[in-house]
Amino acid sequence: MKNQINKIKELALKEISKARNLADLEKLRVKYLGRKSELTNVLRGVKDLSKNERKEVGEMANKLRGEIESGIKNQELRIKELEFSGIEEKEKIDVTYPGRKIQKGHLHPLTQVRYEIEEIFKSMGFLTVEGREVEDEFHNFDALNIPKNHPARDLWDTFWLKDGNLLRTHTSPMQVRFMKENKPPFRIIIPGRVFRYEASDATHESNFYHVEGLMVDKKEKITVANLKSTIACFMKNLFGEKTKLRLRPSYFPFVEPGFESDVTCPYCGGKGCRICKGTGWIELGGSGMVNQKVFTSVGFPEDKYEGFAFGFGLDRIAMIKYGVDDVRLFYGGDLRFLEQF
Ligand code: DAH
């Protein structure tokens, strides 16, 4: 039995000193100290020995047990030490090394212009509201005095959904939704994405952005003078104090009278240049006094209110502001273009 113990000792201490990781060490612990280990077996047999032997073998076995335990502990420390040796080299951090730049984006130029426009109108007391991109025929057309089969509908050819709804052709339908929920007086702008069924070229896209405006109050309170001063104030804020506004008679079913709104070209100041095609003026969108039929369609009493409305292309404003001559650049996602803003 003493021989057996010596053999276990030799083998155990050798194997333990060779263990290179904690998992292997744990296996050895089970092998040499576990309930089914040879040493445990020996210890169990001690009680059957003669008294003298019992003492000697028992002491030997217990001593070995202690030796194996401390051998394992020491080896564990050695393994851990080994693991961490050289870590300073491997994980060295040079705190003076210049940091890696994180690429930071910024708002899209159209969003920048939209926010600027919202700020200008906010300073004039206008509330910004948003409509929905998928509209129904009533709000996009009928309520705005564009009945079915009216030739004016040709101006607003759009994408129709299978359920009979459509992609809004202007943000004007939100006029109607807003007036159904709110009583005058109010002034709002409605920026948002709109759609037209048309092929894209340098100045047209099937998807673009509008800013609609609407101010309504009691009958005598709002006139064309308010319309003109509001739009002029907006244009001056956007393009500079020297900007002049020109209204030309035009037709939009939801206003009466209706105007085309032009501004003096911010590039040549009205002298005529490449941007304004030599005319000195740039057309920005429509405006007019709200047609009483629109008020009727939202349930307002007849002849009680008066208001003005306007609608501008946000893309067009951005093109003029930044001197961009192709609207498609805004939608191309080309960073070489976008990073310039
Ligand atoms: N909704 C018009 C368009 O799609 C723009 C517009 C013109 C809006 C005149 C108006 C307006 O409110 O009075 O082109």
C-alpha cells in the first residue's frame, strides 16, 4: 500500500506540474482527489489495516492528500501568472496616439431648408403641422374644389393605390383636415413630401417637397395685402432684404383670385442671369385668397371667413438658395454633393 501511495504521488505531482490551463488542472483534481480517485480508495481501506499500519498508511495518505492539494494550488497560481505575463506588451495602449475620426453626418440640405423655413414662419406666428402622404380623393381633390373630370386634375396626375387612395400631390389637403378640426383665426404652414406621376428631369421629380401656408380669420380681417406682405417677408428672410415679390394672376381651383408668386433673382438681383434665364425673376409657387368653396367643404358658414393660402416647392427654394441646377442631385445620395452643405 505504501508503494501504491508513492506511485500515486509521483504520477500526480508530475501531471499537475505539466497542466497548462485551469480546465486541465480541474480534471486532475477530480482524478487525484475526487470521490472515485485511487487515493480516496486507499484512505477508505485504511480502517481495515492492522493498528500499526493503519497509523503509518493513514498518515502517508493524508500527507499526500495535502501535497496534491497544495500542488494544485501552486500550479493554479503559475498558470494564472503565465496568462498575465506579457499582457502589458500585448495590450499596451498608447494614449498619445491620435484618435480615429468618427464620420459624422449632418442634416440633408432639403431638411436644412425646411427647418429654416419653419423658423421664419414661426417668427411670424405660424404653426407647423404635418399631413399624411397617402391621401384620399376627397381631401386631395374634391374638397379643394377640384371635382372629378375637371381638367384641373390633369395638373395633379399622381400614383393611385389599389384601395382607391393616392399619394398626395400637394400638402394642401392638410388645409382641409386642419380646418375640419380648428376654428379660425389661425395661421399654419404644412411642409411635407408630395408626389407626381411624371418622368424626372433636371427640374422635375416624381417625389419632392412642398410648403403650404394658410391663414384664416373673420371676413374683413384678411386681404391680399396680408398675403403679399407675409410672402414678401418670408422671401426677404430667406433670400435677403433686397428681394422683391411679384404676383401674377393665375389659376388654382382652391383660391380666388389666384397668383403666381415670383421673386427677384437672388443671384443677379433682378438684372438677368443664367439662373433666372435672363428674366430677373424666379417663379416660386402659387398663392391666392381661399376659395369660399373650400370653406364650405369643411363646413364653415358661408361668407364668414376670409383667408389666404400659398404653396411653394421646397426643392425649388433649395435649388435657388444653393445654386443647384439639377433637382435629382438632392435624391442621388452622392456624398460628394451632400457634404458641401
Ligand atoms: N397646391 C399647389 C400645387 O400643387 C400650390 C398652391 C398654389 C398652393 C396656390 C396654394 C395656392 O395654397 O394658393 O402646385
